[in-house]
Amino acid sequence: WRHVRQSVGAHTHAGPLTLKNIIYISELSRSVLEKHINPNAKWHFVSNPILGDPRPRVRAEDNSTYIFIGRISKEKGCADFCSAMTRLGLNGVVVGDGPLLAELQTAWPNVKFMGWQDRNGVDDVISKARALVFCSLWYETQGLVVQEAMSRGIPALVADHTAARESVSSGINGMLYTRADAESLDRGLVALTDNLLVAHLSEGAYSTYWSNPPTLKAHVDALLGVYAAI
């Protein structure tokens, strides 16, 4: 049905070449898409919203758990996370469900798999985390979970080819590593065993996020501004 929908859009409505205004949620998504779009189109940035009110910073430096949150499928890179946790003997927790859940549970018995969690369950995991590891193998479009973690003061170690990198100033509020490079991932994780560094990144993540939070109101205001301009 996806192919049918795309075909109808392309042939009935002339598809992307007729678009005059496009809302995008990350610079990476724009860079990937714009080569397929009307070159005269106007681009409007509107971040996705993240729900939640300010709460005290989690002292990430006091925690020992590294977390992965996302769909348990090949493209999300959960196997890379589990492998790194095992190599380095770290305390890893995986939150999410997907087609590879049972396979990874069997392959990596030292990693704790919590399955799907509701909003409160995810927040509880984040509140006990030292760092979030974002190791998706594909671009992603924004990587909201990185910002959700930052809102609590949890720094993220992010694959540098993903859109989530746009939320990270390396060494200030998080760290980057090279996509699908086990040694680079390991170096980042080893660096995050330093309590002083984690405290610095945690404070940076919290202050960066709350200096300009992507609230629902900010999202709606920006969206209405785009509609008014159009």
C-alpha cells in the first residue's frame, strides 16, 4: 500500500515537485529530502514537541545504568548496544519491543530487557540512568528520546550520522561516536565512566534543554506561524 500511495501521489498530484512549502524537523532530514523536492519550495523548521514539566536534574553521575530506548529491530542498533555492554562489563538496560526482542534476550543474557513501558515506566528508567546510548543505524528524523533524556539531565552518546546529533554539543551536553564503529562506541562509553565528566555533561544537558524547551505551546505557535506565512 505504501508503493500504491507513492505512485498515486507522484502521478496524480505530480508529487514532491509541486510542493511550495515544507515543514522539516531536523537539518539532516532536510538535507536528505531537498534533492527530491521542488527547488523553489520554502522550508520551515518546526520541532516536534516533547511533553513534560521541569523537574530537578537527575544526578546521572551517581547512577551506573546505561540505557537504550527504542524499537527492538535491526535498524535501531540495539545489538550494537548489547554487544558494547557485554564487552565492557557495563550495566545495560533496554526498553522497547520489536521483532528482535526474543533473539537479543537469548544472545545477551547479561543485559536487562524491560519490554515496552508506558510513559511513567520510561521516565523511571531514565531517572536511574547514567547515560542514554542512541545507536540507530539509519538517519532518524529527530531522535526525540535524546531530548527527553536531556530534559532530566541524562547525557546521551549518539551515533554521529543521525539527526539526533543536532541536539548534542559534544563535551558539553553529550557525546558523539562514529556510526557502526565498535571501537568509537567503546571509547565513548569508557569516557562516561568518569564521574566528573558525567556530572559536567548532565548539568549541560539539563541547562541546554530547559534554556529553550520544545514544549507543545512552542510547537503550536511555530506551526500557526508557518500557516499564517503561507
